[in-house]
Amino acid sequence: MTELRSALQDYLAVRRALGHDLAGAQYLLEQFLGFLDQSGAAGVTTDLAIAWATLPAGTSAVYQAQRLSAVRGFASWLQSIDPSAEVPPADIFPARPARAVPYLYTREEIAALMAATQNLRYPMRRCTYHALVGLLASTGLRVGEAIRLDRADVCLDLGLVRVLRSKFGRSREVPLHPSTVEALGRYARQRDQLCPQPRSASFFLTMDGTRLVYRTVHHVFDRMLHHAGLGSTPPGRPGPRIHGLRHTFAVSTLTGWYRAGADVPALLPLLSTYLGHTDPRSTYWYLSATPELLALAACRLEDAFEGGR
């Protein structure tokens, strides 16, 4: 089992070097290796993969397919160095994972989230998450990009942050609104007072002076949602997630452009670059996220059609 765990670390390192985040896959695969250990198995087999993917009983086919997909990726790589490793077939579960519908935050909800940071226990955690949520909401950065920022990457004098080697190995510079620059500067001063000798070069610090951990950020954010009164949603509405801040930023930007009468198709590649998308088609997905955005786009199309008569 030690060899399998070592192989998993190698697999994750290789995939991440290619630009994949794999935070969710790592969590699932660590669970899977724990299951193999409890089963006394020496390697990966299709039967064991299916047995683990269908736990606990009564889960949906989509959930099971997501779990098995993580195993398939690892098993395919493992088989290249261990021919005895079995790769589960792709068609065991007919359901394919559906893309999650984003939760779009209102201005009031974002303000409530930032206010909810004051309910966190430690001063460093309070100021760090207040600044982190503000940065995510105002720039649409991915969570992983924000927590990987080093101090040298946050150029407050230039009014931008440098996102280095992000998804697919791409780097970019992200301009900041003056209010965001001011808020990040205020956080940097509080951070340095609370932790004058950090153990990491990270811009955002934990109360121990180390870099934030992706899984912990999600856990703390869930607590913030509860304090902000956003922990539950009506039936049929997607639940709030931290990644929804990125969707909200993109949709708000597009909506603002449509309201201002801007040439959105011409500007969309700029938004794609700002968000770190490799192709504007990835950004077009946000067009379907809100009825208001669709209505504005439809009005623009109607005006263009009538103008051509």
C-alpha cells in the first residue's frame, strides 16, 4: 500500500505540472486507497473500484460516475508502470457528471459574507478571509489562484496581481480596482502586525503564518455562509459555493457591458483573458447563467434585426 500511495503522489504531481488542480480528485483517491487498505488489497482492481464508487448505498449514478472517474484516471496512469493494475470501463455507470449550476450572489449577499468574517475565531483568520473574499468577488480569480499568490505577486503600487502558472500553465496580470488595492494594502498591514515573522512567502496567511489550504478555505467559507444566513436555499435553486463568486463577477461584467450598450462580442476575449480562460467559448457559458443577461442579449439581437430591415 505504501507503493500505491507513493504512486498517487507521483500521479498528482505529473497532472498538476500539466495545469490540472485535482483537489477533488486527490480527496477521492486518498479515500479510495484507504478503502483498498481496509480491504487488504495489494492493487487496483475493477471490482474494488466499483465497490468503493457505489459507497454509501443509495447514491446517484452521477455521484458514482464521478468517483469512478477519479479512479479511472489514476488507474490508467498506474497501468503504465504496473501492468497488473486494472482500469475500470468507462461505461459502467450510464450517467455522466453534470456541470454544476452556479449560485450568483447579490451585492447584499457578498457584503453579508464579508461581514460574516467577524464571526471567525481568530484575528488573523478574520482579516485574511475578509480580504480573500473581497479579492475573489472583485476580480473573479479562481480560489486556487488567490491562495497561491506570494507577496511578490501582489503589486499594489502597480494596481495588479500576477497569476503565475495557473490552469493549463498560463500566467496573466490582473488589474485591480482602486478600492481593492486599498483593501489589500490594509490587509497587508494587519497581517504583518499579527504575524511579523511568517513561515511562508504567501500573501494570504493562516494564523500559523503558513499558506492557506484549499480544503480548509472551503470549510471556513461554509461557516461564513451559515453566519451570513446563506447556508440553505429554496428547492430547485443551486446552493452557494465559493466558486460562485467567480461566476458572479463574470455575469456582472457581461450584464454591465450590455446595459452600457458596449460591443460585447468584441470585449468578450478581454474578459476571457482576464479570467484566465484559454478560449472565449469557455466564457460564453456564463451567458446562460441569468435570465437578466439573456434578456439583455435578446434585446440587443432584436435591435440589430430590426435595424437591418
